[in-house]
Amino acid sequence: MTTNTPKAVIVIFGATGDLANRKLYPSIYRLYRNGKLSDNFAVVGVARRPLTNDQFRDNVKESISHFDDPNIDPDSFANHFHYNPFDVQDLTHYQELNKFLQTLDEEYQTEGNRLFYLAMAPNFFGTIAANLKSEGLTATEGWTRLVIEKPFGHNYESAEVLNNQIREAFTEDQIYRIDHYLGKEMVQNIEVIRFANAIFEPLWNNQHISNIQITSSEVLGVEDRGRYYESSGALRDMVQNHMLQMLALLAMEPPIKLTPDEIRSEKVKVLRAVKPMEVEDVDNYFVRGQYDKGIVEGEEKPAYREGNSVDENSNTETFVAGKLLIDNFRWAGVPFYIRTGKRMKKKSTEIVIQFKDLPMNLYYDKGDNIHPNLLVIHIQPHEGITLHLNAKKGDYGTTSTPIKLNYNNNSNDKMNTPEAYEVLLHDCMRGDSTNFTHWDEVALSWKFVDIISKAWGNKSADQFPNYESGTNGPKESDALLQEDGFHWWAVTPEED
């Protein structure tokens, strides 16, 4: 692992795209501002668009204009950025890029360290990786790493083909598959909450936990991503990666050491232990939905099928809820519920751990329902932890009332709190792959999700759309939990 101020040339394929402008350039700026990146760095933007260096640097300065830091001259920062018009299929362009990178290595004294970031359409991933190797761009004296955005394939077979292509040019320890949820502050806190607190880890099992709920809801619809979403849907877009990654962190055994290999090993064991389904059983465990028109934040929004590039009879799901079981000693019998959807009532990503009720509780009047103990991890837009307990009411009786212990990360200085992409870029340049997904995790996730895709692909949804925009999804999602005697918790801080 390298130092905290790594030296590198960063090559961004797709440098004129939305991801680069919204996330990557601001993240590089913040790393530079916070002393996590020295002056020994250069960024080479690669894309088809014919821009000059000055035009490209203007784009970079525009993307960081909201920072307005008096200690950093935007022009001096932008001078680290260089642009190359590029055709990813033309080998001569790779040869010219290689010569340019060699000059940058000397100019910025980056010691041959190269980070290739593929922020573009995944159908080019394999081609780019192969050409980088064949034309000598990976043959340097320093380290070479490849960063890949999702989606990594659209099913197991395509993911395996893509992985085989990339592995011909890069070894597994050189490949960094980004899941930006793994860079979020409170997702990374899952391990700390579990393994650094004696009050939780002894209770983190089927003897004391009744169920765990993972929710990621958005008020936004598909907007202008209709073409992509039609081939993806909520299942591939969210469940295969973000939701299953959070589940693995919640359910994994304590690793022997806090190293990438040991943590990944425990996550893989969880994914292997997820109870498999047959195609005919999917409807007993999973619910799909598609949003209709409705009112969101006081404004009427159109149905999914009315969106750009969306089939008027589309069978694509914009909502998924599911019940997963983990067949191992720790979690046998504990349901893990997940749900994710667009055009829902509120934007919220949170995890709720519901502890089992006491066999007998003395502190409530007959007929009253005791509030269960809950541990809530708020991931976004609120960040923090809430512990729901019961205490004595402030009266003359002996009944209890729910109380909350809150840690609110939003009250901290958010200007100095790293963003997810900032964290992950820094990890990658340091050679720390802990918060990136290994091929074994990707493969197991796809194999699980492919069963659901096959079941849903074999028949059209009975009724689409089946939930109004601005609601919490189809009623079948509630029924999924009610069958087990549970319900979804709405426990964001403003609703507690």
C-alpha cells in the first residue's frame, strides 16, 4: 500500500460525461485541497469530443466552481488536466497516449503510476482493457490499476465474459470495481458499529434479532435515463450491487484481520449462504412494481411509461422488494427484507435492525403494544445512528414509553466530510481494495439475481403500473412482511 499522498497519472475514459463532471473532478479537487493528493499528479481526459486543452480545463473549473476556496488557484489546479480526443477502437490513439503519459510521468515525477478510470459505456470495457495492454500502456515501472463503473455485465454470463476479457490485461488485484455505496460514510460505519461495540456484536444473531430491513428509496423518477433503465430496471440497477453489498456487510462474520482479502472472504461466505430460489418460487419472496403518475412534493409527475425512450407497454420494474434468508448458524430463521424504488414518498437509504421482544415485559399496561428495540443506520440523505429504547413515562404509573438515542452526522462539518467518490479514488490510488467488489462477489450476486430476472422475464406483470408516484410502493410489498408478522419501519429522523 502506498502513502497517503500518492503520485499518479489518472486517465479518465469518458472525460466529458456527467459522472466525470459531477463526481470525479470535484473529488480530485477535494483530495488535492485536503492534502491527500500532492502536486505530483496529472489527469488525462479521454473522449470522442474534439476539445482543446483550454476548453477541457474550463469544464473542470466549472465543475469545481462551487468550492470557491481562496487557498487554491483554480487555474493552477486545472493545469494538471490535459485532454486527448480519442477513438477507443483505434490502436494508434493508444500508442500516442502512451507516449504522452511517458512525458507526464517525467514532468510530474509520478514514477510510472497509472490509474485508468472507465467512466463510459460498459460495452467498451473489454476493448479498452485489451488495447491498453497490447499497446504497452500497462508496462510501466510503477503500479497500474483499472477502475470500472457499474453495470458489470447484465447477467452472470455477460459478466463472466467481460471479466475474462479484462483479466487478460489486468490481474484481479489491479481491478477496482466501484460500488459508490461502499464509499458512503455510514455504510463504512456498519463494520465499526458491529465490531467495535460490545453491546451489539454479542446480540448480532438469530437469538436476539427478529428481522433486518434495508431500504433505498428515491423521489426522482427515471428522468432522461429511460433507454438505460429499460434494459436494467431496479433489480439490476440496485439489488445486484448496492443492496446485496449492504446485506453482506450486515451479515458477515468478524474477519480475522481488517484486510481486503479477509473482509472479502467473509462477505463472499454470506453471499454463498443466501438461500437460493427456484424460478417458480420467486413470487413468494420478491415483489416488483412500476410507478404510475402521482403527486411528489406537491407536483404531479408522469408515469414511468410516459417517460422518454420508454416502451408504452413496458414490463420494466422501478421498484423491488424482497425477503432473503441466510442459511448459516448465525442467521438461520432471520428474514432480511430489502426494498428499493423510484418516485417514492421520500428519498431515504437506511437500515433497520429490529431486536426480538422480551418473553415477558412488566412495564406496559394490558392491551398496549411495547415498542421493539431498533437500531437504525441512516445512510442518506441523513447520516447517523438512532437507537430506540423504552423508558419510564413521566407520570405516576409504571408503563414505558419509547425514547431515542441519536447520533446525527449531518451536524458535523460537512465541508470536511469526504464524499463517496473521493474516498474510493483515494483508496484506489493507495492500493486499498477493501471497499471495492471482488469478482467472486459480483458472480454470486448475478447468479442470485438472474433467477429473479428469469422468473419475471417469463411472464408479464399482472398489473403495471401498480403504485402511484409519491407513495411507498405497491401494497404487495407490505404484505410480504405482514405474512411474517412484521411491517416496514419509517424511521428517518424527521419521522421518528
